[in-house]
Amino acid sequence: MTLDTPPLPTRVVIVDDHPMVAEGIEAILESYDDIAVAATLSDARQIVDQVSDLAPDVVLLDLNMPGMSGLAATELILEKRPETRILILSMHDSAEYISTAMSHGAMGYVLKDVPTDEIYTAITRVMAGETYLCTGAKGSLTPPDGGSREALTGREQTILLQLAQGKSNKEVAIALDISVRTVETHRKNIKRKLGISSTAGLTRYALEHGVLQGSGPLR
């Protein structure tokens, strides 16, 4: 009889330029046996540069930091390591902040004043493949109407343009200096957000919304 191998702990990286906040969250998470804090960083550029080496399952990312913003870091982290889940930490509970963070690829949004155990709950939920909004953040969002679509990020708009021009995933990867796997991940997200299942549908959408004419960002 062989013993079951215990599951590996969830690797978490905390990124916040306020040391007291970062250290407080680290102390909380280290009390859980199924969480391993891989690093605590103070700068968004650090996690972008180190994400491949640190290989985090979840990044707890402050939204507003000097230099690179949490939004920009989210896109770059997901380009380098699409399987990482981004959980935004913020003091802002406005719907605009929350919806923008989620449209950039974050899987969760947690306000910094939540009870400490809610951060753990958020990590376990996003690791299960769910999106997570803490109670305060959820209350700030009005229910979307049936005809609304999740906005494409700037990078997704760029890739949609390339695909609509008939380029293959490999050609897009070369043009944008990213991996084919990253293009495939963005392509799936674009199709999901737009509710389109085929490349022909993407081309048609791009034509109908003026993307190929460079008329501006998608809404």
C-alpha cells in the first residue's frame, strides 16, 4: 500500500509598498499549513521580473504603487506566467477600480480592511478557478445588464487586431515578442469576453467595430 502524497502548499507572493501591510499579511498567511509565502516584494517591477523564478500560484498585488501600477503588472505577469492567479489588494472600493482590475485579468479583488481570514478565503477561491470579490467590493458593483461585455485589455485589443489581419498564433508571437502560449491564452480570453467561438467571428467583430481601421479602443 502506498501513502497518498500530500498536496503541495499554495505558493503566494505578496507585493505591496507598505511594509506594515505586507508583513501583516505574511504573518497571517504563514499560520496556514497549506500556504507558502514565496516572497514579499515592495515593487511591481520586482514581481514582473521574478515571476518565472518564483513561480507563484497566487500574487497578492497592491493596485497603487510608485512606478509600475498593479494593472500594468497584472498584464505583464499573465503574459509571462498565464497560470498565476492575480488577487488585487486595494483601499479603493469604487466600481471603476474593481471592474478595471478584473478586465485586466485579475481573478479577485480584496479591500485592505477586510477581516484577515477573508484573504485566505480569497486565495482558496481563486485557486479553485473562481473569481472572488470581497463583500465591500461586491457591493460596489451594479449588476451588469444582459447586453454588456467585459472590456478587452490593451494587449488583447492589439492581439485581436493581429488575428483579424489573418496572422497565426506563431506570427503574432513573433510580431509582439511574446510566446505562442501567451498568444493562445489571450486568444481564449478574447473569445470568452466577446462570446465568439471562431477566428472568422473575431475578424467579423473587428471589421464591425472598426478595429482594422484603427478607429479606437473597443468598448
